[in-house]
Amino acid sequence: MTIRNASPESPNPPSRGCSARAVATGLLAAAFMAVAIPYGDMVIMGSKMGVWNTNPGSIFLFFLIVAILNVGLGVIRRSLALDCSELAVVYIMLLIANTLPARGFAGYVPPVATGAFYHASPENNWKEHIHPFLPTWSTVRDPDAVLRFYEGDLENPAIPWDLWIGPLAYWLAFGLALYVVMVSVAVILRKQWVEHERLVFPMMQLPLHMLRGDDQTSGVRPFFRQASMWIGFAIPCVVGNLDALNHYFPHIPAVTPEGQHWGTSIGGLSLFRNNVNLNFAISFTMIGFSYFISRNIAAGLCFFYVLTVIEQGIFDILGLSIEVKAVGIYGHYVGPIVLHQAMGGMIVLVLMGLWNARSHLGAVMRKAFTGTLRIDDSGEMMSYRQAVFGCLAGLLVMGIWLWQAGVPPMVIPVLFFGCFVVFLTITRVVVEGGVAVMTPPMVGPDLVASTMGSRLLGAKGAAGLSTTYTWATDVLILLMTACSNGLKVADLIGARTRRLFWAVMATIAITILLSLWMRLDACYTHGAINLNRFYAFNAALNPYNFMHKAVASPVGPNVDGWIQIGIGGLLMLAFSLAHYRFHWWPFHPLGFPISSTFGSMWFSLFVSLLIKSVVLRYCGPMLYRRTIPFFLGLILGEIVTAGCWLVIDFFTGAQGNVLGSFLH
């Protein structure tokens, strides 16, 4: 494998890293993803390649590039093939591009900009209660443009750019500021997580193994020559192909029932008078990723999920609950007591992480503000000064934008605190725990509504807060997570790491612009309500249902919510103390904050934990290392099969052929 700062005597040539052809390849792949993911999401309505933090779209395209395209170029002429460092750049750009076109920023902006006007009716009275308070500069209000967006017009599918260009410019300014902040935070924390805490980064084990090999030899890389990998690949491949063929030919039996979410269900238990369910489902991808996390983290994730189910069942039996009048749709995944306790757990998780990183963060701040050389940032994508001031500038732009949208200035810091607690929690859980299929138990706008009350917001403030649904609520896939994962791969790039920042920003710009165009074009041609109904209804209605409730029934701060957040924080502190002080305590506290929304993914993690424990106990580390390709094959087989059938469905015109245990 190419390593950073190879000596001149090294038998491998110096890495090319962010070369022009590597960046060009990454941008072309990102442009393809920006068009293909929205098309597959809205028109084909097949496997969701841009929804979860597994970043399946990037894995599928990277497989095609490494295993097919690059091998073909190497056969023609070895110098044409990309080396390890260049392929690492391509993968980082693919990771970034995968986060934006579907359930990211680009997927939400058009419906949020128009939803209040299309879905207004005499029954909901939005024309009087909502329309006057929405910013005119971030919405599209022309009745004809809104109607054609939702219902389509085959005779006149042209996008009315004169009406869209202004609102999109404002949204893009906010989006770019947000992503600069996320990239900056990822850069600031990279050394702490990668070098000091040595987190595992389970999601990056697959691309890292795909990149291993001698760049001076042509042909297929060693990873693709391992029989155990292809055996693992074959299992989800067979299951996926049977499910896909069943969609075309119903007489062929399917393994996964149609519409099955969260894996292939193998049963479940109804507990506490059927108030709660403990489901058992198998996800090949989750089994594969979980094989790389430490056993105490895996045990903690499983234990706290089961504990939360039991807790919620007891509350339901006893009728214990608290009111959450101002909380939106994303704050109702579980009971409100558990929800607020999980938020307290997330707050403590983030604050403890920052406390543990205090020496590193102090050195970063001194480097940024005084230029001291006590910490080396020469290998970072940005200098620490650029990262710190980029973060501050991005937050300033976001704050001004939200203030102009109507959010009271005193609310903005609380909103930012809640949002970035959620972002950092998700990122930490992904890079340390390998849990990519989850939803946050509470989001920033809901934290504001619960802790500060909707009465403080007023109608205009509620309108401004509703705009945050484009970036702060349905965070199933997150750019900060992708960037943090990508920076783990960046060690392979070599001495040209600083160029990577501009490659990342170019990827963000191109992906957002093309995916917005693709979505607008599809909607004005076919009509949003005739495509994926999530964007035409859920994404368009949820912000304004939240706003309408805040305006029609304003409430003060939720004292019970504050108490439960405090209890959750104390529980997180207690579990963390047990983890760090008592060696016999087997459960890592990372699982507590997200246990309420982990879903039946817990069983796949438990299966992986059981297999790993048996292998290590009875066969030792050597056999464990030899089994790794098999589990990587499970991941690759599920994603590649789903990607291939998306291509087939494109040519056949099939719709709704969803494969993969997590791609629903």
C-alpha cells in the first residue's frame, strides 16, 4: 500500500494523490451520482443508494472503478491506471457526493420551498396562518409554477428558472456555509479520532482493503483475488437476485418479503401486553460492518437497545408519559420520556468527547489564533487556522440567514447547539460503532421547541424554524460523517492533501447543482406527486405542520422535558463512569443515546458479535484476520447487487424493485 511520505529509495513511485486526472475522475463520478441517485429515488423508486450513512452509492461506483475500469486501463497501459493515492481521492469525493442528492440538502429544498403553497387548503387555513410569515426570498409562490412542480406538465415541462433562481441562490448560500462548517469540524477532530483515540472507522475497512496492493503490478488487486470474499459476496447476491427476479416473475420465490424494512425479518417478540416489539432481522451489511467494531461497543449497542425497549414497555404499561406539544414529526419515534433521555445522553456524549479532546482542541485554537507550532497541521486537508475561521464564518452566515428568515437571535445558539450535538453524535456512532442505519432520537428544532417553548418563537420565528427541515431533521445521511470517514482514507493520499479541500468543495457544488436540476426537471415533467411520494408529501408537509402547531397552539418551555434530558445525561454519565472505572463492565455507553432508534439492526450486530467472539476465543486473532474478507464480501455483495438491478430497472422501466436489507 502506498504510504505517506515514502522515501526516495522506496520501490513504489511517489504517490500522485490529488492529481488532475484523479480529481477529474472523482468529479465525473460525482456528477453521475448527482443525476443517477435522484432518478433512481424518484422515477425508478428502487434501492435507495443515497439514504443511509453506509453510502452505498459510493461503494457501488468505487467497485466499478477499481475492479473494472482501473483494471481495464492497466491492461491497456499501466501508466493509465490510477494509483492507490489517486483512487483514495476518488473515493473521498464519492463519499461526499453520496450525501447530497437524496435525503440530503438537494432532496428537501424544492418541496420545502413550495409545500406550504401547494398543500394549503380551506381546511388547514395555511393561507392566513403560514403564508404571510414565510420568507419571500426562499420560497416559490407563483401558483402556476407550484402546480406544475407537483402535478407535472408533459406539454410544457420547462423549469421556470426566473422564479427558482433567486430562492435557490439563497438556499445554496446557506448550504455551502453549512458544509464548510461540517468539513472544518471534521478536519479539527481528525487527529484526535484517528491518531489519539485510534477509532476503528468500520465503514472504511472495505475501501481500504479494496485499495491494498502494489501499484507497480497490473491486474486485479489482491482483495478481489480472495475466494473467501467471493463466498461472502455470493450470499447476499443470491438473496438479492431472487428478490429482484420475484419482482419481475412472481412465481420465483423471494427471500425478503416485499416492503420489508430493516433487514430480512426472522421473527419478533411482543412484550408488555403487545405495547412494544423486539424484532429480529438480518442485514448482511450490518453484520459485515459490525465485525470490525470492538466487542464492548457491540455489546453496549445491543444491551442498551433491549434496555430501552423494556423501559418503554414499562412506561406504556404504567401509563407514564410527558406532553410534547411543540415537537414535530421527527420527535415521535418513541415515547417522549425515552426521547428526551436520549437527547440528554447525546449531549453528554458530545461534551465528554470534547472534554477528552481538550488538549488537542486547545492546541488547535492556539495554532489558529497565535500561530504556535506546537501542533503540526501540514498533513491536514485545511490548516487549523483555515478550519477554525471557516467554521466561525460558516456559522455566522448561517446565523444571519436564519435571523433574516425569522428565527429570534436568542434562539439561534440553542438551535446550533442542538443540531451539532445531533451531527457529532451521529458521526461518532458511525466512525466508532459502525452503525449507519439509524435515526436521531431528537433533532435541533425539536430541542428548541421543547426546551424554550414555541410561544417564544412567535409566528415568524416558527416560520424560520420550519426552514431548518431542509438540513437539520431527517439526517439519515450526513456530510460530516462522510468527511470524517474520508479523512481516514486520506492518509493514503501523500503530500498533496491540501488540494483535497478544493476537490471536496467542487464535489459539493457540482453535486448540489446537478441534483437540484435533476429533481426540478423530473418534477416539472412527471409531477412530484406522481414520483416518490415522500418528497411530495412528507418533506413538503412536515415543516409546515410543525409551524402550524407552533402558531395555533403556542406553549412555554417543557419543564418535564428538561427533567428527562437531565436524567438522560446523568444516566449517560453513570454508564460512562462504569465503562472507564470498572473493567468488568462489558457495555460501552456509545449505544445509550441512539438505542431508542436503533431498530431491529441490533440483531444483526448481535449475530456479528457472537461470531466474532467465537472466532477469537476458539481460533485466535490469526483466523479472525483470515475471515475478514468474507464479511467484507457480505457488504459488497448486497450493495453491488442492488446497484446492478437499478441499472437493469432503468433499461426495463421497472419501478419499486427495492433490494438490500437497508436500502428501503
